[in-house]
Amino acid sequence: MLLTITEMTINPMFYVGRIFLVLSVLIAVLAGLNFVKSNWRFVNEDDDLPDPE
């Protein structure tokens, strides 16, 4: 991301800056999806009820 910001400020028409921008966005999206996937918990509605005894 820092390389993208540096390249885009020096020369906005430079293609390497755009490529790194796309790559950094893809990595951020994949990291977010991986975080959600690893922390996903299915909560059953019956779990809130006390156990019948």
C-alpha cells in the first residue's frame, strides 16, 4: 500500500502504481474474507433456552 501511494503521488499515470493498487485491494478483500471465515460461528436459536430437566 505504501508503494502504491508513493508511485501514484510521483506519477499518477505510472502503470506499476495502478497494478500495486489493484493487488493491495485484492489482498485486503481476501484477508477480510479469510478473517470472517475463520471467526464465523453459527448460533442455533435453541441454544438460548435453558436445558429442560
